[in-house]
Amino acid sequence: MAGKIAPEALKSLLDGSTPFALIDVREAGEYNSSHIPGSSLIPRRQLEFQVPHAVPYKGTHVVVCDDDGRRAGFAAATVERMGYREVSVLDGGINRWVTDGLSTEWGMNVPSKDFGEKVEVVHHVPEIEAKELAARIQKGEKLVILDTRTPEEFRRFCIPGGRSVPGGELALRITDIARNLDKDTTIIVNCAGRTRSIIGTRVLQRMGIPKVYGLKNGTSGWVLAGHQLETGADRVDLPAPSADAVAAADAYIAVMDAKYHYEFWRPITAIRNGDLDDNPATERDPTWQPLGATPMHPEYPCAHCIHSAALAAVVETIFGTADVPELVLTSTTAPGVTHRWTNMWVYANEVADARIFAGFHYRFSNRVGQDMGRKIGEHAVKNVMQPVSGAGAR
């Protein structure tokens, strides 16, 4: 039989580092009005379906709560029958939690929404208003609207002409989607509200995709602006990703994971604080400036180096040479300036040098980044581009 846990004991669990699960078994409306920070909503009627996925380890301490403890008692018995060995009920429910002076919060997915708002402010994620998007659609401008919600949500309603690309797959799919777009095409990322579009837009920004905007307030903002949603759309099927798409996504994941693991300082920080690095050979230069605005994330390793090297490795692994007829890129910061390459590694090395000349990176970060990119590109080709069964030699 499940035991009871006092509010103060639960507060200690929340403040500590011991793993446990706090499940609120009320309905969504009740949870939205007020809930304990850190709790997860799984209504009593959905326990059998959702708990095994939410709490896969049966030895996890599961705390169940509701408003007064009565529903939670029945829910706890269900969780115990599912094989969980340590189950507790919040004594007196959220009513006692509040009476004891402990805090609650309102809203759904509050931590993720808070994170999304911070990402938007810190990284200046560009947005577009629903009225402006509608006007651009009316003018016939070149647009691609990517809906980052689940396919099920997309089918119910979507921005007219949008296509389903779930947010978790954006990094994987964008290379293939952008490949055939005209240079003047604008990419719009939307969800139902704000958070998923903010995060999706930021991901595409970080991957170097130009002309990308998040739809402010998503489908909700579209309706509030007086526009009609499309219903029953079936644009949800996505083809198997190409090798360079997999390489680009893997490179993005690998570099951001490494950056926030090592958290190494950028040149602007290191040079301005050269007297604080315990190295007598360095001196402080408080007025030093890079050529451009330093990216607002850790330095090591170089992201541009990983991406460009991964692309070069894909080409070289597939064709046996890094030589290409021509790679042409037009600068987004120097209008009208176009550069051409006929070898992918010459291109990748120039990308690496540019990060040094701009004052964003160190040479060792570039070398490590290129090495990571080469391995990622080779791995993608060898593990993604498998022969199609029955296709024969081509």
C-alpha cells in the first residue's frame, strides 16, 4: 500500500538531487490553474498508458498528487499494480501544500515556455506577425511554411499551405528541404503558440539557414488576426534523409553538445582577461575587438568547421574526390560578393580561416572541428547511403 509524504518532505525531494517522479493526476484544466512546480500532468484515466513511458524504471520513487489526496490514493494503487515498488501520495494534496505556504505555478509546460522566451530574447530570434505573413502569401512571395507540431496536430489544422516537419526532425530535414529552394525563398517556422517555433527558428539559424522567421503566436495568432486555418491537410510524409542531411544534423548535435560540455571562453573574453588565466605569457587587452559580433555560445569546437568539413567528407566519400565542378556562395553580409570553389576541402579550409580572421575561434578549435566533421561525414555516407534492395547496380 502506498505511503504518504508530507509537503515539506516533498519540497526536500524537489530541492535535492535524488531522482523521483512527481505526477499530478488531475485533469488538464485543474493542472493549468495551479500545480506544484516540477510536477508532470498525467490524468488518472491515462496512467496505464503514459506512466510506463514517462517513468521507465520501476524502481523510481513515484509521488502522486491531486487537490486533496483522494484521487491520488486510487491512482497510487494503480501505479503499484503496474509494478512500481516505491509509491507515495502527497498528504492532503495541493490544498495542504498551499496551506503550508509552499508555492505553486499556473500554466502548461511552464519550464519549456520559460526557456523558449529566454532563447528568443538572448539570441534575437526573428519573428513575423500573422498579418505580414498573410500579406506575403497574398502577394505570391516565395515561402516555405514548416509546422513543427506533431503530424496529428497538423492534420487537425494548419497555416494554409504549410507542411508538417516535427520540431525534433527539423535539423535532420532542413538540408534536403532547403536544397531545392530559390535563394530568395523565406522559411517560416510555426507551432500552435510560440515555444516550438522559437526553438525551431533558432535551430535553423544556428545551422546557417538564411531568411528564416518564427510565426509569432503560431496558429493561435493566425486565428486572432482574423485568418482561416486549413483543416485535414495530409502533407505529413517525409522522404528518407540524404547522407549530407544526416551529416549536417549530426554535426549540429555533436558541436552543440561539445560546446556546452567544455564551455571554453571566446577570444574576446580571453584577451580582455589575459591577466586571469594563470599564464604569465599573456597580457590583458581590455579594448580588443573582433571584426564581428561574437556568437553568444561557448567557443570550442568550431561549429562552422564541423559543418563545412562534414559536407566536404560526404562529397569526397561518395565520389572518391573532393573536386567539384563549382560551389558558389553569395555573401549575406556583403551584398553582391560571390565566391567560387572547385574543391570542397579548399572551401572548408577557407571557412575555418574566416573564423580565425573574424576573431571568433582559436586554431586548435578549428582543427578539432574539422576532424569531427570529417568523421561525421564519412560515417553518414557509410551508414545512411545503403544500397536499395532490388534496385540493382546503377
